Amino acid sequence: MQTKDEIYAQLKQILSEDFEIDAKNISFDANLYEELDLDSIDAVDLVVKLREITGKKISPDAFKTVRTVGDIVDEVYKLFHG
């Protein structure tokens, strides 16, 4: 089981390494699309990466309402603690 802090740390690492987003721009409240410049293709890639690290099936529908880094942390947390 992972804490939200652990999920956030992993997510921050993925965003900075795989999506080349400056780590200083990644915050819990950062908007994925407006502030971090992710597009729909990036969002799909991110879901795939999260599936790899969590070993859990992530429904694309769960990510339709996701807008911030914190939203992703909450969705991944729900997978572990459902």
C-alpha cells in the first residue's frame, strides 16, 4: 500500500523524467493541461506508465475528470485503498 506522498513522489519523477517537465513546475495543484502542457496523447501515456508502476488496471474513464497532479494522486490512491 502506498501513501499519497509516495504516489506524488513517483508521479513527479515520471512527469519530470518521461515528459520532460521541470520538477519545480510540478505541484499538487498544478493543472496538467494548462500549466504542465500535457495533451491527450500524454495523458494516455501517463495512464500506461501508472499501470506499469502500480500493477493495477486503470480505467481511462477514471481520468476523464482529472485536471491536476493531485487528482491523479487521488485516483491512484483509490486503486490501492478502493
